[in-house]
Amino acid sequence: MAEASAASEACCPPADPAPDLRPVEGAEADDELAALAKAIGHPARVQILRLLVRRTSCVCGDIVDELPLAQSTVSQHLKVLKDAGLVRGSVDGPRVCYCIEPRTLRRLKALIGGL
């Protein structure tokens, strides 16, 4: 049990409370918002984000149990979210633990709020 907790902490360290002072308007912000919007542009990825927000960590198998999708499909969606910086994951033996990246989620909210 302590090993699982340590893996969870390695994957999901406490959120960085520092504010993100980057502008929410301009060419760079527009490119960033477009990239993040593309990453969440599939309903399955939105569902995965919702699952991860409700948990402190998650094993990919748990996500598969929650969605009517094949393991390989869930893995592909997680890769897209991870590449966009919305989730992070770490390998723990045969499992991969995923969690939300709160700083990027806050940034997405700020960019949308700046519309």
C-alpha cells in the first residue's frame, strides 16, 4: 500500500499554487488555446479528464473500466492528453498511473476566460 501511495505522489505531486502570469491574449496565447482545444476535442478525452479530476491518481485499467472503449483506444487518448500537458503519467511496474496536470488545466480555463 505504501508503494502505491509513493507511486501516486511521484505521478501526482502537489499542485503548484504559483499564478501563471502569461497573457491570455495574443498570437502565442491563441496558439496555446488552439492546441489545448484540439487535445480536448474528442468526447472520450473530455470523459478521461473528468475521471482524473475526481481522483488523485488513476491506473489506466481503471479508466478502461469506466469507458466503453478498448484499452488501446484509451491509451491513445491518454497519449494525446499527455502530449498536450493536460495529464501526466508514470510507469509503476506493469501499470501506468495518470493524473491531471492542474497548472495546465488552470491555464486552459484562463485562456477560455480570455475569449
